Amino acid sequence: MKKLKQFWRASLLFRRITAIAVFVLAALLVYLGSHIPRAISLPADDLNARSAARVTEEQIVIARPQIAPGDLVLSYVGSRNEVASIWIENAILEDQSQHLLFPGSAVPAPARIGYTPASAPSSPANSNDTCHTTIEIRRTAGSAPVDALKLYQTDQTAGDQRFRQLVLDAGASTMEIEFHTDSPSEGAMNLPGCRKLLTVGDNTPIDLPPIPVHMLVHGGSIDLHFNPSNPAVPIFTGADQTFEAVSLGDGALRGSSLQIVSTGRSIAPQLDVRASHGTGGLTFSRLKLGADNLKLDIGRDSEKALAYSKGSSLYNYDLVAAIQKNPILSFAFAAILTPALWKWVKKTCFPTAAKRVRKPARPPA
């Protein structure tokens, strides 16, 4: 310690380097104090505005969604003028549907299955209505928990009044899918969207009777398309022309976090929203299927979250601003600490010439 004091007194360069290091450290502390991640209360409009995944480029990933066996993952109940189609990868028909639709046939290997309109939809004659399709996707009993639920879009040709798309991928979990198409009035099965074709693998499509169809998908994507039967009667909402009839879960879904990630590049997520510690997760709802992006709402009242974009916190607690707003602390910094620091720097790094010039040695007696 004694040698360090002697070195401090003897070396002006060391003192100046130390002063510079103090200033650098102070600047770093000011920066960090102005960028302390802060949890925000949900829902937040500006955060919801960022929750858009661009078609073909990005996907929404909900981490560890709270989906118990048998619970809904996604649901849709069709309305007037809406026509739904579905394509499922790596799927098989459930035993009952398999025996009913293909009696006596062997159980096929998993394949691509399509549930599509039997012909191009046309405008209804008088009622301006269509048959209504219902789709329910559930986690199968006994299947592995859903580690991450991915939502995205792959088709770039949607257009303002053509169709809206949603692709769902639950990873290794097995999903049970039920869909059926019903007439809005008894006996009116000649309306657009009533007749459906079921295509299993490379087999010839079959004209389905109006019955529910059940199937299982493991490790495959589920591709949903929605379009108006009559383009002159809109089914989309607002200036962004979004389709909002598809629900996550039974109206909402909870998970630990949400990310919007690039589908082609390994870069930091465009958006990373994490539930605050001890809050039990976040609620995700109100899917909005646009022509060129996919959005949803994040959070509900009483929930809080930390949000990041490309690794940087979006909402920060500014300690420096808080100090400036406090009259006592701001006075202490401005009137005491800052002048004292400057005085120490002047004394340490810029001593007077008289103190720096060494006295000549006395001649020997």
C-alpha cells in the first residue's frame, strides 16, 4: 500500500490514466443508469403495433404455451360469406373417420391431407350466405407438451380481397383436428362452400358428405386459408383489411414469452416479450391475419412484461432522469459532487509547474 502511494505521487502519467478511467467508468454508469430494463403494464398499444410477423420472412413463436391435453390450441367458426380451406402435413385420419370414409382399407402412412371446396365459390342466389365451416385444433391426450407454438404465413399473393392465411406448427406435440361444414338453414346444402373435397396423399379426392372429419397430425404444419365467397361482400376488418375470426385457444392462450423471429437468418428476434418474474405468464389473443403480415395482441390487465427488440430493451428506467427530477439529488450532483470531482482532477492531473519541477540537488559540502 505504501509503495502504491509513492508510485501515485511520483507518476503523473499513472494519475492521468486513472482519472481518464474514472471518467470512462462514470460515463458507462450514466449509460447503464439510463438503460435499465423496465417492466411495463399490459396491454400496451405501441407494443401490440410491433407484434407483426411479415409474410414469408418472420414467424411468431409463443414459448411454453399453457395447453393441457384436450385443450383448444386454435378454433374457427365460420360466418356469412366465409369459405375455409385446410391443408395438413404429416397427418392421418382418426380411426372412426378412416373406417367411415375408406371402409376396409389399411391405415395409411402419414401424408398431406386437404379439406377444400369442391368447386370455386360463387355468390349465393338469394340469401347472400354460405355454408359455415368449423375448425377445432386440440392437443391430443397423452401427447408431449407444446414447447413452442409457431404461427406464420407463406403465401405472398393474398391481395386485398383474395384470401388470408395462417400456418400453425406445434412441433413434436400431436394435434387432433376436427372440421365440419354445415348449412345455415336445413336442407340448403347447395350454397357456396357446402361441398367439400377430402384429399389424402396421392389418392383421388373424394366428395365428402356433410359429416365431421377427425384427424391427427404429429410434427406437421397446419395451413389454413380463408376467403370471401363473394368478393363484393367484405369479410375483412379495418383499414388493414385483416381477418379476425380465428381464435387462439378458447379465445386466448397463455405462454411464458413471445418472439418474432426471422425464418431465414440467425439474428436477434425483432421482438422478444417476456413475462415479468412471478406473474405466471402472458396472455395472447385477437389474431389478425393480414395480406402481408400476421399480428396478435399481447397481454391483458394486471400482466407485466419486459420487451426487447434485436437484443435492446424497448422500455427503460432512466435513473439519471429520475435524479434530475429530484431537487435534493440534483442539487447534490450539481453543487457538490461535480465541483469536487473537477477539483480532484485538476489537483491530480494538472499540478502547478512549481510542484512538478524537481529542486536541484545540493553540492556536496
